[in-house]
Amino acid sequence: MTLPSTHPLVDGRTTNSALVSAFSGRRPERRPVWFMRQAGRSLPEYLRVREGVAMLDACLRPELASEITLQPVRRHGVDAGIFFSDIVVPLRLAGVDVDIEPGVGPVLGSPVRTADDVARLRDVGPLTPEALAPVSEGVALTVAELGSTPLIGFAGAPFTLAAYLVEGRPSRDHLGARTLMHADPDTWRELTEWAADVTGAFLRAQVLAGASAAQLFDSWAGSLSLADYTRHAAPSSARALAYVSGLGVRTVHFGTGTGELLAAMRDVGADVVGVDYRIPLDEANRRLGGRTPLQGNIDPALLGAPWPALEAHVRDVVARGSAAPAHVVNLGHGVPPETDPDVLTRVVELVHSL
Amino acid sequence: MTLPSTHPLVDGRTTNSALVSAFSGRRPERRPVWFMRQAGRSLPEYLRVREGVAMLDACLRPELASEITLQPVRRHGVDAGIFFSDIVVPLRLAGVDVDIEPGVGPVLGSPVRTADDVARLRDVGPLTPEALAPVSEGVALTVAELGSTPLIGFAGAPFTLAAYLVEGRPSRDHLGARTLMHADPDTWRELTEWAADVTGAFLRAQVLAGASAAQLFDSWAGSLSLADYTRHAAPSSARALAYVSGLGVRTVHFGTGTGELLAAMRDVGADVVGVDYRIPLDEANRRLGGRTPLQGNIDPALLGAPWPALEAHVRDVVARGSAAPAHVVNLGHGVPPETDPDVLTRVVELVHSL
């Protein structure tokens, strides 16, 4: 496609940033670092601005979402912002009755379990640019503030979204969703295609509004065998990522417990693979054939350990990450709410000093 | 050690059973099958006898625990009973303030987080034979009823127990426990050694009372990297299993999401490795060097799918399991509460027909 000349991608604002360079497989002078869930409950300034505002409302107020996105960039000096949102935001925007219950997570008004439920769901889409306006606006405000620091667009992968839709709330094993994929593969395919379309449109809106990269979060992919992932999750993830192909941005694909799935998660069309803390990056690089930039994989559990233990761990992660064509330092999962923000700042300083 | 001549191990009651044969690496004529959590909420007869009785009370009433253990053996014709209990039973018997909250899981009165907490914990052990009497009695009653069908002893692994002790309740990432192991490795070692001693004594009591095999459940081991498992979990699991070594029974070691850990979990001293549903058994067998009997790995999600899908899956599991020296068919995780018991019976019939 031809991008409008005012489009942020065209002005090259972030092309030479450490993050975009590493995502493109180059080795920038400065090793880029950011943290999944860097915007959120670990920051007192976040807790202040969120006071009295429900989670999904915060995501959909452009100025607030932008401010929250910018807070960790200002505080920690990380190499990227990631747009403050939630994976169920596109569901809400599509008209699904969903809310985030504090201390629980996403809760659906009526879970989607049958072919009829899926048919009804398909009546509520697709997501229009009008519905996505609060997201586009929030991203545009953020990008204007960030200057040459890239913003990463954020979306949940169809399997993880479908798991929430079927279970109706967070679950450990996603049994309902995993049963549906085997019990009624056609309904499952329709459900995940629908989810791919809403989450793809959500991600695309962020890129069109100025995000310099896009990350697809398949939080629960690790509950699948490789065979089930390949057959029942990969096609819809490919469909979601196709919404941002041709826009000139690199894509990252991340899940937890995905040591068996790394190559399959790349092969749906991702440029970069995020690795949780369970396998070391040199091993992840080996499994990916040595040709894929990696992101990760500091163990969040170490953030609560004394500095010498954390420092040794960060140095080890960076050393093993050197095996890959490029490495963006990150956590292997989100920042735990109880994390001391100063520790994150110190990690950024350490990574930048290496 | 010399076993008393009245000991069930000496009378050879179960030596030639399909289960004990397969656990010993032989290929019995009949392919053995049982189900993790076969005793429990999937059975109406269980719900009836549990009415008004708290979970841990049910575990500690010998006649009731025995009846619950026997129910699925009678109903499904499985090749083994597994003693009805909970991994926190030895904690309760040691005097720890712990209960099972319905819909939540184990909840501790006061979580164990510091060196002082651990020191206090060490004052409440060790577990005496007197404290373990309800367990020994329950096992003896069960074994008397089971005849030549073997009973498997049940215990939680020290890492999983320690995760509950530190978190105070079930958690997704076991961050508190995993932070402690890095932040204060000495306290962590003392905590897991204590846990190994109580859970080891609990398992030993079951074997001495007549269990023909012993399974150690490390439910949360899959949250650890191989390096962390080897350093911070394996030593205490070896210590726990040592409590039943020399008693002439085979040991099984099981966890979920443990594809990276299979060999390490065997090498703590287990004879058989349990495999969840995430990797196929031929791959598990390869990772174990082709010399270890396997147990598993029917995906519990398939129990809710139509019979043709489940049947094809069971046949695939059995075919892949043939790669291993021996295979005990089981689920890759516990029976989901909403499972139709007739489906389990049908799986048993299918496995026995193959």
C-alpha cells in the first residue's frame, strides 16, 4: 500500500532507533530494552491517574491512555513505549459485553460456547475506524510526545482471546476452549477468525496512527501442544498479523511456556519472537535456526531478588542473547505489580552500559 | 531394609499386575490405564459421600478416604487405585495452619516467607508415625479391598508444596516462591528440605501400609527453567523420593508443562516419568533416551469432545506410547470435574481392547 506522506512511517522518525534496528535484525550500538507491562500497577504515578477510573475506561480515554503509556518511558528511559491497553479492548469496541474485574481479569457477560453464540458474535463485528477512534487518537497523542522513541502497538492473539470468550473468565487450563477446538473445529475456526479480524483491526489502527512496531500477545499459547497450535491457533494468528503486513513495521509474537512453539509462532508471519524466562536465549536461538531476532527473557521473579542476583541474571540473559541476530532485552513476562520501579530503572541503566 | 513378613510387598499380591509390570519396564499383556484425579468430583457417588465433609477431613477419615479411593476402581475397572488425599495433607498433619477453600485451593493461615518463618516451620516437624496413623489406616483398609489391584501412594513434591507455603494460596506464576529461591537460596533450601521430609514421610507411610507404587506430583515444576529446576527443586525431590527407596516399589514423577524437565525429573530417582498432554509420548521417549517407562498423556480437553475425536486421540497416544519401554495410559492432567464418568469407563474399555 502507499502510505500518506504525513504518515509517521514515512518521516523515518524511529527508523534508526535501537529498537527498530534490532527488530530488523541489525545490531544497534545501544542494546534496546523495555518491559512488558511497564505501564501499570508498579508505578505510583499510574496508580494516581487511574484512581476511580475502570481499567477499560482508562484504555479508551485517549489522553489518559497516552499519559499512562508515556510514564514508564519518562521514568525508566526505556527504548520503547507500548500502547497502554488490554487484549479485550477490541472485543469491547466490537460490542461484546466484557469488563475487567479487579483481581480477577476479563469477565464476559455471556461466554461464547456454541455455533449459535459464534454466529451472534459475528453479527457484532467488524470493527470500524469510528469504533477504533479512541485507540487511534491515543496512539497519535503518544507518538507526538515520543519523538524518536518508537511506540509498539499491542494486541492479543486470537487463541488467547477465544480462550477468554469461551471460558468467560481467566482459567488455568483453558479446557473449555481446548475442548471446543476438538469437539467442533468449524465453530472454533469461525470464532478464531472473528477474533483475528477484531484484534487485527485493533493492531492495524495503532500502526496507522503511528506505532513503529506491533506485538501480538498469545498469553495462553503455551497450553497447547505443537500439533494443536499449528492446526487450531496458527492460522488465526497469521490472519491477525496480516492486518499489519505491508505497513512497514516489524512484528513481534510472544507467549509464555512456548519453548516447543517458537518456530511455529514465527512462521505465522512474525519478524521477532518473544521468549519467556523458561528457556535460555541461546537455546531459543538454536530452535529458531539462528535467523530470528529475539526479545526477552529476564525472569520477573528476579526483580524481587537482591541486586547482585538480578545483575548476574541480566548479564547472563544479555550474553546468551548475543547468540541471536539481534536481541531486545525485556522480561520473560509482565512486570509484577509489587516491583520496585527503581529496580527497573537500574536494569535499563545496566543494559545500556553493557 | 528387611520388610516384615506380613508386609503386602512380600506377599507378591500385585507384583504381576499390569500396572506394576509396566512401571517395572515390562510389557504386560493388558495395557494398564488409570486416571489422575479419578477419585473425586467427576463421580456422583463421590459427591454423595463428601456431602458436608470438608476436603481435608475427608482425606483424614480412614474409612471415607478408602471408600473414595475405591469408587473409581469399582466403576471404571482401572488398573490401579490412587490413594485419595491432597498434597497439603502432610502439612496439616505436621501442624501447619492450612485448609482447602472450595473453588480456590489450599490456603495457608500465615504464608512462609522469611528465614524466621522457615525456622518456625522446622519446629513443627517431623511427621511422626502417630500423626500419620489416619493415612496408614486408610491405605491398609484400601489395600485389603483392592486385592491384586495395586494402590499408588500419593504425595506432592517439595517445590510445589513450598510454592503453596510461600504464596499462601494457588498462584499462576509462583513468583513469591521463585523470588525466594534466588533471593535467599539458603532459606529456600531449608524450606524445601523440610517439605521433602514431611511429604517423604507421608509417601513412605502409604507404602509401608501397602501401596504398591508411589507417585510424586510436582504440579508447578513447569514454571521453572531447567537450570532453576536442577538447582532449586531437584535436590529436595530426590530427598523426598529417598523416603521410599529400598521399599521395593516403583516411583513415578509427574508435573505439567515439563517438556524441558523430563530427564531431570527422572534423574532425581524416579522409575517412571509422567508426561502431560503438551508433547507426544514418542518425543518424550526420545528426550528420555528410550529407557524410561512413561505414563500419560491423554489431553483432558478431549474428554469433553465427541467420542470419535476422543477415540482417535486415545489410539494416537497408545501408538506413540509404544515407542517407550512401557506405557501406563493416563491423562496428561487430572480429570476435569465436569467429565461424564461414562466417558472414562469407555476409555478404559478402549485401552484394554487395544
